[in-house]
Amino acid sequence: MYSLERMLFGTGLFLQGLITVLVIPPVAFVHMYYPELLPTQLELWLAYVVLGAHLIGFVIGLQAYKLLKTEPRKAAKRFLVTALVMLVLTMGGTIIQSTLFIIASMMILVKEQKAAHIES
């Protein structure tokens, strides 16, 4: 059940984790040991907000992915909110992951609504 949605969520989480693992350590390393290599106009607080949004989105996404089997409606809502918040905080940097999360969330919510409508 929900195999396509699980695949979309899994792909989005994989991309989110990949960015988190490949971007956070090098940025932190360069900032700590070689700050003179960074441009003077660089706003580091903004970079850390974006990286924090990636990390928090990844953790919440993993929790929602685990919740998908037992409570799909609640998991879909979490993914939808996470996608929208990440999209805004990263200023479009997570457009691919957010799009995957939004599409899969809508698919689950529509399926749940149709199932409830058929039962009644």
C-alpha cells in the first residue's frame, strides 16, 4: 500500500540526507579552519539557517516516513508542512525534495479522502 508515495518520500529523503551530509561538514570545516577563504560579503547566518532547515527537515521527514505505515494521513500532513517550511526557509533550495514531498502528500490525502467517501 502506498508504494509510489513511499518511493517519492524515500527519494526526497535521500536527496535531503545527501545534501545534509555533503554540505554541512565542508561548510563547517571551512568556516572553522579557513575563514579567510570565504568571501567577505558572505552572510554566514543565512547559510546556517539553510543548513539547519535541511537538517531539521530531514529529521522530521524520517519521523513522518516511519509514521506512514500506521497513520498515513498524519504523515502526509507532516510531509506537506515540512516541504512548505523548507521551501520558504531555503528560498527554493529544496525545490526538488519539496516537490516530491508535496506530490506524495497530496496523493495520500486524496486517496484517504476517496476511501472515506466510498465508505460513507
